[in-house]
Amino acid sequence: MRLRITLEDESYEVCVEVLPEMEAEPQDEAMLASLPDAVLRPPRGADLRDQDRVCRSPIAGLVMSVGARPRQWVRRNDPVLVIEAMKMQNTIYAPMEGLLEEIHVAPGEAVKSGQPLFRMS
């Protein structure tokens, strides 16, 4: 199984071997290991202001596609949507790692510069 681990803002890909079940029952419950939620979804740094959680359109244009959905976990620089302006397609990326709470636009919708596109938590 391949996993991606981030440590001190550096991302590493590691291979993990899944071992077969133990034949004998463990003698102590402490021998059983489980992953805590903090490992699966580590806490973010300092709290952000509410306006920092809203991604706004950098340009006026037409929303061509939305590649993410609400309640989806995204990483920093994951593509969220594409806006076409002056016959050029511009991909809008997630500005930080987090949960996409809401997506305020849909494909085919015209957007203005500064208009909210999506909100993250």
C-alpha cells in the first residue's frame, strides 16, 4: 500500500506492507494498534480569518468546469475549477489544505473579478 506523509511541510511517498493476521490472539489489548484521527487528518496551524477561507475569482470569465464537490477534502494546489477568460483556460487551485464547505459557482456561469468561488474550512 502506498501512502503520502507530510512532515514539516515536506511530502514523502512511502510503501507500507500489510501483514497477515496474527495466528495467536494477542495477550494484551495494548498490543493492538489503531490510527488516531489526528494522524488521518492532522490539525491545521493558526486559525484563519473568515474572509481568508473564501476563494474569490482573480478574473472575470466563464466557469468551464468544476472538478471538486462540496464536503471534499483537498490539498493545497489541488485543482478545484476552471475559468475561461479571453479564450484562455485558467485553473483555480485550492489555496490551502482543508474541506471544501461550499462551491458557489456552476459550469456555464459567468463570474466577475472578486466574486466568491468557493469556501473552505
